[in-house]
Amino acid sequence: MATETARRHVLVVALAFPPSAAAAAIPAAHMAKFLPMHGWLPTFLTIRPEHLLVPHSPGDGYPLPLDQVEVCRTRIIYPREALARLARRRQQPGAGRSWAVDEGSAPAAATGRRLSPKALVQRLLSFPDVQCGWLPFAVWEGIGVARRQPMDCLYSIGPPWTSHLVGLALYRLLGLPWVADFHDPWLANPWHQEPGARPLDRLEAWLEQQVLRSARVVVTKTPEMIPLLAARAGRPERDFVTIPCAFDRQEIEAARGLASKDGSKFTLVHAGRFYGRRSPVPLLTALARLSQGSGVGGRIELRVVAERQAGIEALAQRLGVAGIVRQVGLCSHLETLRHVLESDLAVVVQPDTTVQIPSKVYEYLGCGVPILALTGEGATARVVQETRSGLVVGGQDVPGITEAIRSFCRGDALTQSFRPDAAAVAQYEAREVIGRAARLLDRVCGG
């Protein structure tokens, strides 16, 4: 550990931060916990807990070393909600939405054609994302933080993309070396829906380029993402570095002390929501087939660890599997890990993208639970296969999904040979991963 006098300070722009239950809050929490061990004292710029969106409402408050970490929390205005209040229309986030809707995407009615006036206003009020109202508060607070404590470096984490716009503004105002961390591609994201308003499209593409070209180094979560972003930035790939998401072994061990497995059941777990193209239909269809006279259906339970979604309940009823699908609701991170540890098979659904890996995959790896990855070739499949942590089946291959679950449930020879590669898994431990981030900050700052 570095001495106190040798330590440097980094301002981290992270809208998603504990106690938020958003998946993106976990990598930020890992930075808070482990960066001080590597000679860096982070100050986090984020929003107040009372301003969290309903799906990201507070969890258990990931344990942080608050004696070494400063957290500056600001207001945020959600323009669309503010306009609704002015119009005296009550708006309840999450109400009436099904698993097929992604709050972060453009209005479905706008896709592929000209926006209606109403949709255009909605798009303007959520440009480039619904968190756009954080920009002025975050920039103002960031300037104040840098005046109180001189910073050596600036680090922003996105999505949401507003975090990178805050980083861009602070970079221009403060002149600090800046690292932009992309958990996903921006406009090159396969899940990005074309908004249909050409001036806004051009502006968003320009903003994306400004971020990609201005940051000293761009961090990606997978190596597969680097050529994609480098091409969009017009920069050499050497300006990009892969630092993956991770798992915290200490927290997993804490959750293990709370876990209690039911040996009479074969439990599958899916940590997180189904939304957009991440559909539960193939998985629940496979469960329906297993429940019809396969000899294993009576033992199976699926836990969905996320806020309850009416669409999943309706789908389970229609397929006749309502009795084996359990939506446990939004949980703290520790409770989510407990559910994973109590399971026999951890499911990840990752369709239509070869460059992204859901953060839950790393937690699954740390928990040591076999993984069933419903995906095609790409980054998610690569990690599962390189670590020998489970099986990869096409996301729409219902017969393949059915047979894979049956094999795990029966303990067939294929699944009995499940032996994760401990060394391959260990590279995703948070302490190791954040050590790589610290070495990057050293290099960026000339240390």
C-alpha cells in the first residue's frame, strides 16, 4: 500500500453508485473499496439516494471504506417527470411497463420513422438519456470539489452517457487527464434504437466523438469492444484499454454465510430484469416443456431477482409455469448474491451483441455456480468457455435450452464434468481488476 504522502486523488464521475441497486453501481463500489489499496484516493460524484429511479432504488449500501473515500451527492432533475408534474399529470416510473420495454431506449413508436411532435419533445427531454438533468448540478459540484482538493486525474463511468458529458465538461474546465470508462458501446450498441430525429442523431454522434477523442485513454469492459469504439473515434486501438467488471470475493463469502440451499429443488436463478431484446420467452418455454412429463419438472424452480414485472407473470401463466417461476423482487446486492449461491444453475440472457458482457456473469463466476449462457458467439460466450464455468446455448434454441437444463438437473456426465478454471476465474477478482485500473491511472498521470 502506498504511503499517505504518495497517494494521488482522482475525481470519479459515477451517477450509478451505492446505495443504488443498478448493476453499474457495483464497479464503482469496487473502485471505492480497492483503489485506496493501490495509492489512489477517489472522490465520487454521484446523485442523492432520494433521486434514484424506482428500478434503481436503494439496496443495502455496499460497504465502503468511508474513512478513505469522499462521496459528493447532488440533485438531479428528470425533465420529462418535471414537465409531467407541471402539467399536473402524475407519472409513476415503472407502472404499466412489461419485460419487453427498456426505459433507456427511444420511444418504440419512433423507431424507423419521423417522430411525432409529442415523441420529439420526449426525446428532447431525455437527450442523450433520462439522466440528462444531472449535467449542470454535477459540473458545478465537480468544479467545487476540485477547488477544495486538487485532483490528479478525472475518471467517468457510463452509461448513462450523461456521466461522460459531465466528464467532458470537467475535462475542458479543469484540464485534468481524463479516462472515460465505457461499460457498453454508445451509438454502436446493437440495442440502441434509432430515435428518428436527424438533428439529434447528428448531435449525439458528435458528442460521442468528442468523448472518445478527448479522453486520454478509453476503457472498455471487453476486448471485443475496442475495434468498434476505435473506429468510431478515429483513434488507434492502443489508446483503448480493457478493464473488465469483477466480483468481490469478500462480499460473496459474506453472502455465503446467509445462504441455505433446498436440496429437494433444482433452482435456476436470473439476477436482473428482462427487458428489450433480453426476453424470458425461450427460457420459460423450455421450463414449460420440462414440466410436461420429463421427470424433472416437479423439482425445478426459477428465481428472478429483480423488481416484479407483470409481463413475466402473465407469460408464466400463459405457459403453465406460474407455479415454478418466482419473482423475488428487488434485492440488495448481498441478498442477490445469496439467491445466486442458493441456486444450482445461474442463467444469463445476452442476445444480439458480441461485444458486451452483463455484469451478473462476473458475480456468477465468483459464486462458483454453473452458468447457462443463452447467447451466440461473442464476449459472453468467450468468458464462460474460457473459464469452463458452464454451457453456452443459442438464445432462441428452445430444444437446446430444454436439454441443457435437463442435463444439469439430472447430473448427466456432461454437467458432472463442470470444473471451473480457478486461475481463469481469479483474473476477475475485484482487487486484481482495480489494481489494473490503478496502474492505468499511474500511467495516465505519468507515474
